[in-house]
Amino acid sequence: MPARRATRAGQRPTEAQLAEALRTGPFPAALRTALAARGLALHRVQHRLALRGIRVGVTSLSYWQRGVRRPDRAESLRAVAALEEVLELPPHALTRLLGPRATAGHPPARPYRDVLEPAAALESVLESLQAPPDGGLHTAMQYERVTIGPRRDLLTRVTQHVVRAHRDGVDRYLAIHHGDPGCDAERVRVRALANCRLGRVRRHLASGVVVAELLFDARLRHGDTAVLEYRFDDASGAPSHEYVRGFTFGGGHYVLQVAFDRAALPVRCRRFARPSASAPRAAVTELTLNAHGTAHLVEEEIRPGVVGIAWEWE
């Protein structure tokens, strides 16, 4: 990931490193790299923006590069476009990393079919649950732990999830599981572990897709958050080679940890991302398999699309 392409103290990123950061994002990492490559302090950037008629505070610039806040208002987006000039970047190099503009507190969404597969099977299951186009929720923070068993198959995935409502009246979260090839969807079990109740469960046997309703105790209003924990038990598919998570909304934090049985450790693990489910892997980065048999990734700012960990057995 871009945050790992660290240079030695006092050494500016090269143009190749800058180009890679602009290609892969996310926005905070790309902005940090561009500032470091040009050797510009934030107060100097602020001054140069002011000369172009753009008023933005040093604090806001600091928040943007750290991922604390995301520029999504009209004046903020104009400032980002001006930053591209100040930092001598190609047009839209930074603005494209922000994706479509959010409006009225509603984050931009991607269709499920763009980030999750198999799309037709998933849409069929969601339709049977009368699911609205975006569900009314987006991720504020998510931690997932995936366990791979001694037969190299996916045993469990436990998710701790903080969601935020971007409209009133949301009373459920739809958890989606797509098993590995050969998965028997009838054998997949779902458990609501904390702060939610299990509702309807729908399965698409041919594709291995399982969708479960996780019900809240009360309807959420716009801006409300909910913390929930849930678990899928599988162990029905072929040997697993990757775990991916698709995001229809951007902006939150995501941590994925994959734990391997000591009797079946992979020889290599890699982080990757894809802008859509059908796109080739990009931003591939080697990951360390630690002494506890786990590898992990941290996404400081989720981008709509797919992120995951892949591994090789031999």
C-alpha cells in the first residue's frame, strides 16, 4: 500500500513513487506523497492557493493529507483542483481519487454489481429481500478476521462492523458471503454475535452466495451509528486462495486479518485492490506472514471497489 512506500528520513519521493501513489491512492496517501515530492510545507501551499483566490486553512490541508477529513464540498473540491496546479500534477490526478462528489451528507455509491460477484446471483437474492439500492448504510469502521483451516479451506469469518445511516428509518444490515468454488451454500451458517438479531437468510446454491439480514433493535436516523458483530461458518469449498471485500461506499476504515492453521501455511501473501470485481488486480503489495500465522492489511480510507489478500500455497 502507498503508506508502506516510505523513503529514508529527509529523502523526497521520486517521480516514479509519486506516479504510483497517484495511480493507486488513496487520496490522503497521494496528497502526502505529492507534498513530500515537491518539498512544500502546508503554510506555503496555503499561500500559493490564496494567490489563486482559494481560501483553505492549514488545518484543513493537514486533515486531508492524514485522512481525518475528506474534501467533498464544492469549495473544497475547487481547492483540490488548484492543489494539482500548485503541486505540478496532471489534471484530475488528485480529484479522481475522491470519486463522485457526495451530496447532502449522502456518500457516493457504486452498484453492488460493480464491486461484488457473481452480480446476477447477488441481485436476485437482494431482490428477494426487497433490498433498496444502497441499503441506507455505509461503513465507518470494519474489522474482519478470516480463518483458513488445515485443509486450506475458509472456515470462518468474524466481522466487527460500525455502520452509519445516511437516511432515516434504517433497521437492518445485509451481510453478504460468497464462498469459494465448490461452496455448499446450504452448509454455510450465520450467527449474530452482538447488537443485532438474525433475520431472514437467503442462499443462491449455484453461486455459493448467502445473504443474511441482521436486524437492529431500533430504526436508525440520519447520522446514527450502529456497532454489530456477526460470523459466517463455511468450511465447504475448495482450497482458498484469496479473500476479498467489496465496498459500494468509500470513506471509512477497514482492517482485514487472515489467520492460517499452523499445519497449512502459505508461502506468500499479497495485498491487492481492484476498482471493480471484473478488473485486474492493482496496487499489489507483499505482506508479511508473522510468527502467529497471520497476515493483515489496513485501509485508512476505503475507496469504492474491491480490496483483499491473496496467498500462494506453493
